[in-house]
Amino acid sequence: MNTAYLSIGTNMGDREDYLTQAVHALRTTAGIESVETSSIYETAPVGVTDQADFLNMVVRLSTTLTPFELLASCQWIESELGRVRTIRWGPRTADLDILLYNNDNIESETLSVPHPRMKERAFVLIPLTELAPTCVDPITGRQFQEELAMQEAGVVLWKTTEGN
Ligand code: X6L
Ligand code: MG
Ligand code: MG
């Protein structure tokens, strides 16, 4: 069995209902079980700032699906929830992103895991660290909690001196 973390975001219509529907859809997907949820956070839009505030959450799930099967399931759920891709980074009914899949590092055309920009996004890190306080970035070996603390302090790791 594999463990994955997903980020879910929405800023259109009945946002709470979209989150509820997305979690329900995950729970009823074959090959996905024990979906655990963070709290729901209201977050200022990032990227395109001239749009409605988001609701964001993170879920942890156990799955027999491969990362690419999980991606296909996420995209299926997004389309079931009426997602229409028009403006890049624009308003959406439901966005399901794979953050982590075990400690795997996947770099492909269609999927990057860990999610390449998750550490820059408080709307991901805050619900993630609530759900998994000791969760570690498989690339850097640092806890996401530390990444968040550095971000909030305006302090960014510039260079390690490991091995010096
Ligand atoms: C410069 C250029 C700085 C681009 C930031 C950041 C782009 C985040 C896209 C960026 C940049 C994103 C959500 C969101 C989006 C969400 C909140 C994205 C993709 N999704 N804002 N913006 N929650 N609060 O789920 O994350 S668009
Ligand atoms: Mg996203
Ligand atoms: Mg997405």
C-alpha cells in the first residue's frame, strides 16, 4: 500500500460543497482508501491575485494506484466537478494536485512529485503540516514545518555546508 498527499483547492461557487464532493469522490474511487483530511483554510489567491479567495485543504490517502493512475483519478474528479480550463491559474471549481507519493521523486512530462512549488505555498504547507507535522521533504530531508517557519520569517535556505 502507498501513501499519498493531495492538495485540494476551489474558488468558485459553493466552495465547501466542492471540497466535500472531491473528498467523497476520492473515498469512492477503487484503489483509494482511508482518506484523512486537514482542516479547511481560506486563502488569498496566489499567481493570479485578481480572483476570489480559495478554500484549500490537504488529504492523506492510502492507495494501490500508481502515481499516474492517481493523477488520472484526480483529473477525472476535477472534470466531474465541472472544472473548465480557460485562464491559466484562474478560477476553478476543484483542483486536485498530487503533493507527495511515498518518498518517490517523479519527473515526467505530465507529473512531477514532490509537487515542484509546494514549499513556496503557505496554502499547501499549513494544511499539510497540520495533518502531518513530522512529514519530511524527500528531496531535502527537511520537515515541511521547517520550510514553513523559514518562509514566514522571510528566511530562505541559500546553501548547505553539509560535508564541509
Ligand atoms: C509568480 C508567478 C509568483 C506565479 C507566483 C503561484 C502561480 C502559485 C501559480 C506564481 C504562482 C500558483 C491556488 C492559488 C492557484 C490555490 C490559492 C498556483 C496555481 N491555485 N491560490 N493559486 N490557492 N490561495 O489553490 O498555485 S493557481
Ligand atoms: Mg494547484
Ligand atoms: Mg492542478
